[in-house]
Amino acid sequence: MRSELVTTLKRRATEILSELTEDKEPILITQHGLPSAYLVDVESFELMQERLTLLEGIARGEQAVLSGRSVSNAEAKRRMSRWLE
């Protein structure tokens, strides 16, 4: 992963953004020698958000199973039948 100083980002923002859009490689922005932020292209960010949403749903489902808040497939069909008629 590439890293850039925040001052470099300030001076070359247009060029760096163009490279980011083309390469799709996140850029670590450092300030005073310390990591400050990641710069990612829009498409990659949106894909990460979609994946995170999916993973959060899976985690909620796993928690429901572990805490006994789940039902069998047959029971789910029975409960849903009123909406499916």
C-alpha cells in the first residue's frame, strides 16, 4: 500500500486523485509521521460498505441463533403464510 504525506496530498491532490481512480489502490495519508487517514476511490468504498452491511446481517443472524431467537424453516413458512396468501 502506498503512503503519502498530507502536505503532498495538498500540493498534488488532483494528480493523486486521478491515480487513485485509475489504480484502485488505497493510499495511507500520514501527518507528522503518523497514520492519519486512508484515501480510497468511490467504487471501492461503496463495495466495502455493501460488504460491511452483509457481514453485519450475518453477525445479527448468528447472534439470533446463539440466543435462541430463531425458528425452523417450517415454522418460518407457517408464520409467513399470512403475508404470502
